[in-house]
Amino acid sequence: MVAVLYIIASFSFGAGLILTIMPYIKFRLEPLTGNRKPVTEAFIFMPASYLTGTLILSWITYFLAVMFKNNENPLFLANLFTFLIVIVSVSTMLFINRVKLKKWLRELKKYGFKFSLTSSEWFIFLLSSAFWSFFIFRSLYMDGNIIRAGISAFSDFGAHLPVIRNFSLGQNFPAQYPHYPDGTMRYHFMFYFHAANLEYLGLNLAWALNLPSILSLVSFSMLLYSLCVGITGNKAAGVFAYLLFVFRSSFAFFTYLTGFDNFSDFLFAVKNNLNADGSPREHIGNTLRESWGLWAQKVYVNQRHLAFAMGLFILALFLLLPLFMNTIKDLRQSALNKAVKNTGKSALNKAAKNTGKSASHITTKYSGKSALSGKQKTPASWVKTAATSQFNKAKGIRYHITEIFVKKDSWVPESLFPCICAGLLLGLTAFWNGAVVIAAISVFFVMAALSKHKLENLVMAVITFLLSTFQSWIFVGSGTGSVSIKYKPGFLTETDNILIILKYYTELLGILPFILAGLFIVSISRKSKLTGYVLSIIPTASLIFLLPTLGIVQSILIVLACLALLVYLIYFNRSDFLFISPLYIPVFVAPIVLATTLKLTPDITVNHKYIILSVILLNIPVADMLARLFGSYKKTAVAISLCVVLLLTLTGIVDIITLYNLDKNSVSYNETEPVKIWVQKNTNRDDIFLTHYMTHYGAPMSVMLAGRSLYSGYPYFTVTAGYDAGSRENVMKRIYSAVNRDELRDLAISENIDYIVIEEQNRTAAEYNLNEQIFHDTFPVVFIDAEKNIIVFKVQ
């Protein structure tokens, strides 16, 4: 099938591109891969090839289709030339890499094809493939000629399926929003264009959307694992990071549990998606709009374009995060070197006095060596003790500021090529998912402040901004923008009261923030356990104060589990039990700060994507901690870890049961609906229809599934995309309630409306009084569905 060939072509194009540029970026990946090889190269290479190739090739196909917009089948010519470009490009890349190719072919002939992954990599690959395939196909599938959209996702599909069909069956070049056709496209549509192209090339609608969705989610899962293992050097941490990504941390489980009198009623309610009073529910959680599933696995099932963009963000992170990692490493090494240098003769004399050796003998014998093991102190350990004291002084704030902000290498780029590549990746992602790009910029902003070679991040940001602005100019128009910045504190709490905001995030994120606070305390209390114990009072007291209303027993157990974890980490705070630097936390928390302070789109709910991405990254230090505790094989550590894992994942477990239950039912769209078939066969592919605004059902959805646009679609879709839905809603009311034939005709023609649909939704509308006879008197009837009483009028 041609659609499958397109996916293979995308992968091949991406693979060839990565292999070609690898010599210029391989040095940058050393801190994440390096000689220790914590992640198999193929495990990063495969998702990187798919995401990169699909990103670039889809843009090529789209702009070729725009070039051929006057042709009867612009996608046919666009795909034809795309395949030619791939053939030429891949052939050129193979020629450039012919020496490596010949070597690989010789090894293939001699040893056969070898493809090996570690057990944890196979686990992530197979689990993510099976898990997401199951839920993706439950949410959208074809049953003969019937499109079945699961209850979990049909609402979002009401926005996305029309975009797909507007490209695959319509002629939407250049792109405009089918829910508000005005010549602009304010919605990040490129993932759905890619799906539309796959449908055009032969896949049915469900497969065309589901296949890239699964590939995106599996690719993201593989890259998230690789990122975590690259940072921590711990494969088990990568597995934990993935599990924490799938099963979110929240106190929603406990607030939900509180309403039940006994546990058997609770289990019955979980199994059947019920509230404590027996009423039906969707997702659990008392925070505003949590019942929508904003934070659950459901978000990846209905927001299909999210995982694709997050995967590209991780690829950009691979290119720039090593600067931050090297900065942390250099600071530690520089501080240690400075400390050793400053120990001076006093330390050597002390070592000489206690060993009976001369200072010169000690310097010669133990230079560059670490302290020997054993209870008896050696000459090197005396030097190390003195150096450690100086090292702790050298780690001060002034020293860090000097290293990060004052020196030349604090600003001068180490290399331009990686940051240019990162900028291109993020810039080209803007109309795949703009929210991910914005969240990514906030991460890189904080990371740049704490890293050397800051100008690399600036170059990346400038390229991202220029590409995003250029796309906005193309799709939205000059003098307007799809993003506007407004100060709006509190996110969904809509308040600047810090206490209310903290209570909101505590209920939403569960124990996660308090574990992260604990990791900070552990990192600064290595010299003094007493300091750690004293500081641990702060997160413990905060947890007690900020806990939502729960049962006494539940509250006590949660606080005791967190306190036990803190005490254990502080008590066994050894140099050989180091977690990753706590400096990762302010870097990864940046999108949450962004979501809590700024409103960038008409609907602030969109900020939840910033928080989702931030939490995914913040899970990495927690995953590292859990992996090390389990890896210690100590009964106490394992017991505490099991309790913490349960607290972190219980809400996510209920979420997945909820998602499963929701999609036992579905909303159906018949591809053989008479009005859909008539519209597809008898109207122009760029015609505009006026219908009732409830576009999830009836004639409006049939019209859009035929590839046509609606004059004014569902208000939530148009308002959140930044369109002036109010003005068109008023026009719709004026038309349907018209009493003058000339005014009716003039208004419909002036608004470029080609057809007007009247069905039961119009006849029973509360917003206006329909005068159906005037339409019969003004326009010719071109279609009637007598069974459903649908009438279509031609505006002329």
C-alpha cells in the first residue's frame, strides 16, 4: 500500500539525514551516550528517524500540494514529487556515506543481520506498543462503513476528523480551518494533514490516524526512556520514568476514596465509572476540569498530535542538554581541583605528621590517586579530607556565578551546528503542536541560565522564533498572531493567592512536589544529617498543611510514607549513593511556572500541556531515586519505595480503568449517510455550508466528513483557536431567523456561504425562531433526506 511506503520513505529520509549529520553532532551526544553505552544506539536512532523524517517530509508534501492547488488532485502530484525527492535524497546520502555502507554490507554478509536491544529496552518497546495500540484502536476504529469514535475521544475528534477530511476529500490548499473558513489556519494542523495524506494514499480513516498516533507514542516512550537513562546512567530509572509517565501522581485517588463508606463500594464504583452517590462519572479528581481527563492517559488518546511534538522536543533536548550536564560536571571538577590546590602545605604536613613520611614523598606517591579503602587513614585520605573541606567552600554561590556568567565559555557557543539543528526541529514543530514548543522554550531558557555556552540556546531560540513567526505569517496572516501573551496568575484557580495555588497543585500532583523538595534537602545535607532532619520539617509540615480534605487514616499514612522516605534518604546519604543534580529540578519545573503565570491562548486550559510536559521531566529525578532505592536490595529501602510507588501511581491506575470503561461505548458516523454521499459527489471541494453549530452530530458532521467546511463550527473549537466566533454566530442567527428574502439572500452571498442546511437541530433551536418557508421561497432545494428530514438549499 502506498501509505505504508510513505511511512517507510519518511523513516528512510530521517535515517539518512541523521546518519549524514551524525559526524557533526556525535560529540554533543557523548554525555548522554558516551563510552558507557547506557542506551543502545538503535533505540534512539529508530524513533529519531521516524519523527525527523515525518516532520520534514510532511512539510514538503504540504507545500508541494499548495503549489499544485489549481490542479484537480494536488495531493497526487505532491506525493509523486515527494517520493522523487526521497529517492534522490536517500541516494545522495547513501553515496556520501558509501564507505560506511560498504563496511556495513561486508559485515552483514559475514555475520548476518544483528539487531539487539537490552531487556529493559525491549520491555519499553513492547509494552508501549501493546499498551497504546490497544487504547488507540479502542478510541477510533472502522466497523464496515461505520466510523466508531470512543466516548473518551469523540469530542476532540469532532475538531480533528473534519481537518483530516478537509485535506483528504476536500481541497484545503492553502490550509484554512474547516470550522471557520476565512483563509487562515490558527490551529496546529500538520499532524492531521499527515494523517489525511495517509488516508489519501490508501489507508482508511481510522488507520490513517491511529498508525501515526501509535508510532508517535511509541517513539516518545523510547526517547523518554533514553533521556532518563542518559541523564541517570540507570536503566531501571528509565523504566520507572516511563511508568510514572503512564500513571500520574495525584491525590485524586484519595479524594475519590473519601466519599465511600466501605472499600467494596469503592471497587464497584471504580469498575463501573460511578461516583460515591451512584451517579455516572468520567475521570476522578476534584480540581477544575480534572474530570475532562486533562491529566490522564486520555489526553494522549484524543490529542493525537501531542506525543509527536513531545518526541521532537526530546530530540532537541538531546542536542542542548549535554551543555547543562557538562556544566554541572565541570563545576564539580573545577571546585574539586581548586579545593585540592588550596589545601596547600598544611594538609600535606598533617598527612606527613600522621604517617611519618615527608610531604614531598606524599605528593609524589599519591598525586592523582583517590583515597584507599579501609578504616585506617592513608596519606591520600588526609589530603582528600582537607580538599573536601575546601571543596565545600568552593561550591559557594559566588563561585557558581563566576563559572556560569563571568567566564568567556559561559557565553561563547561550543558549536553552532547542534543548536541550529535544535532550532530547526522546534521551529518546524510550531504547527504540529505549538504548546509543546512554548513549553520547550521555557525549559531551555532556565537551562541556559544555569549552563555554559549560553549563546547556543539563544541561537536555537532565535531560529525557533523566526520559523514559528514565518509559519504564523503564512497561516494566520500579517498583523495577527495565534499566540498573545497576558499575565494571568493561578492557571485554572484564576487567582494570585499563593496559598490557593499551592493547594491546587498539591491536590493535582500528589506527593511528587514533596519528593522533589526532599531530593533538594538530601543534596544540601551531605555534610550534616542534623541539617537534613531539620530541613525535612519544611516539606513535611507543608504536606500536612496543604493536603486536601481526606480521611484521618489516609492523611496519616501519606505523611508517614513521605517522612519515612525523607528520613531514610538523609540517614543513608552516602557519597556512593548520589542522585542526579537537583539543578535539574528548576530546569524541568519551568513549564509549570509558565502555566501558572501567563495566558498565551484564548483558553487558559491549554496551559495544561505545559504542566504535563513539566511533570514528565520532573519524574526523571524521582525515577532515579526509586531505581537506586530498589537497587540497594535493602528491605527497608524496598518497602519504602513500594509505598511511594503506590502513592505515585494509584490515581493513574484508576484513570486507565476509567479510560477502558469509557470506550466500551462509542459515537457512530455512517460513511454511507445519504447527505454525506450527496455532498461529496455533487458539491465543489471548497464549498462552505451553513449548519447548526452542534457539529458533533447529524448533518454538520456528515458534511465535514465529506471534506467540506462549515461557515461556523462548534464554538469551543473556534474560540479556543482564536477565531471571532461571536460575529459568525450572530450572522447564523440572522440567517436562520430571517423574514426578508432579499436580506436573506444578500447576507448569505456576502458571507460566501454556498449551501444552507436545515434539519431538526435548526427547527428546535432555542437561539432563534426558524422561518423555514422563507428558505423555500428564496433558494432552490438541491437535496432532501426524507427519513431524517434534512433539506439542503443552494445559495444563489
